[in-house]
Amino acid sequence: MAKYTINIEYTTGDSFHSEEAEDTVDLEWEDMAVIKIALQRIKEHYKWYKNINGYNRFDPEIDERPKWHKTNMENNTFNRQHVINLPMDDGTEQQIGAFWCGHFETLNAAEIVLVKPEFDGMRVTF
């Protein structure tokens, strides 16, 4: 069965420069319905993150933390903003760092992609 992950395209940098970056989340799914929920959560989380940090201030529809967003960092608002819970195929949720969120980061796109199989060493070229 095919496995999927989420590819993130974002801008990162520092006070003196910025650059385009791309990475995938370190999770894999087989169930397309579940990964679509994960993708939607990334979108909702990012809108919430931007809103509470003053970038979209204030959109009353996204002023509250998403109901599904639970974290073991309840007492640390800053760190809580930089994690996201994504649903997994087995019904559990996995908390990961939202590397596309930060003072110098801007999320540009997130998409579902097929996980590429690793090279298995079975090919020789002449």
C-alpha cells in the first residue's frame, strides 16, 4: 500500500537574509482521509499561530486555539504555539514541532506527497 507524508514549503532566515526551504514532516500515512485531516490541521494551526502573534490581528474566527490542539506544554504559551498534533492512521495523535512557525518563518505551502522508497541497492549501472 502507498505511503504518504506532508511536504512543507516555507521561507526562513534571520535579520539579514531570507531563503526558501522545503522539508517533510517526519510522519507517514496510508489512509488518505486521515492525512487530509492532518493537512487541514496544519492550515488551521498556522492561521491561529499568525493571528495570536499579531500578523493577522485580529480575526475573531481564529482567535482561539483550535479545539483539537492539545499539548503537554499548557503552561508555556510560546512553546505551545510551535507544536501541532496530527492524527495518525491508527487513531492516535502525534505531536510534532511546527518547524514552519517562527519569527523568521512563513508557511508558503503544504501538500500531500508520496513517500519515495529508499534505494534498495539492487541496481548496478554499466
